[in-house]
Amino acid sequence: MGIKFILTETQVKSLVENLNEEAAGYDDFNVMDQHGTKSMTILSDTLQDLTYVFSGIKTMLSSKNIDIGDLKKNLYEAIELIDEINMTTKMVFKDFTDKKTIMKGEIMHRKLESYQEKIRLMAGMDEELLDKESLMKRLYTFTSNTLSYIKDYATSLYNANTTFTNRLEKGKPNRKSDMN
């Protein structure tokens, strides 16, 4: 005779949600491996590109010798790169299953859009309204804050990848060594 458990409705909902997360929507581990690896690779590559863009902007803003025209040109290029990165992550999240990572990715997406709007506005201002030093100081602050969130998202993505890898390990057949 089995042991009886009494669960509250909240506990049952939590259990069902955890089981759904564990299953991740896949019945076949090979399909999960192919699909999940592709999605995770795209997200990781995109995140790496994004980190390079923001690190480059921070380096550029730290330079005292940069011309305001070059600064604005580079900022507009960064806006275009961020657009491409946002489109890529949005497409991948349609098929991604880890809810926490999706939520953090959506927050990152909104932060990137906000960042773009701020740099668009600042890059479009005349020097009479915002001098070079003020522009660089404000952009450096915005860039640092956004990069900080990107790093937080990277941690979330790393954790999701660890969970994904563990799920794949559970699905591998147990093979006995021929060396016995």
C-alpha cells in the first residue's frame, strides 16, 4: 500500500508547473537536443555580440580623443546592431521554453529599446544643447547600466543551459562499458 500525500491547490499547481518545465515541451530527447542546442547557440552568440557592442561603446566613450562626429556615427551603427540582436532574440524566444530566461530576455529587450531611444536622442542633439563631455558621461552611464543587465541575463542564460544539459543527460541511454 502506498503512502498518501495531501497537497494544497497551490502545491499541485507548482508541481504541475515544475513538471512542465522539466519536460520542456519535448517528447524526444534527440529533437530536444537538436532544437535546444540550436536555440541556445543562437542566444549565446547573440549575447556575445551584444557584449562586444557594449564593451566597444564603453571603450569609445572612455577615449578622450574621439571626435564627436565619429562618436555619433558609431552610436548609430550600435543602434543598427542592437536592432538586429533584438530581432534575433525575439525569433528564438518563440521556440524557447525556459520561462525565467524568456522573461529576463524580454526585460533585456525592453532595456535595449530604451537604450536605443536615449542614444538616438542624444546623438541627434546639437552640441549647443549637449556638449561632448556631457554626452559621453551620460552615454557611459546608460551603457554601463544596460551592460550590467546584459550580464545578469547572461547568468540566467547560463543557468538555463545547465538545466537543458541536465535534461539531455537524463535522456541518454545508459550504456555499459565494453571494458568489463
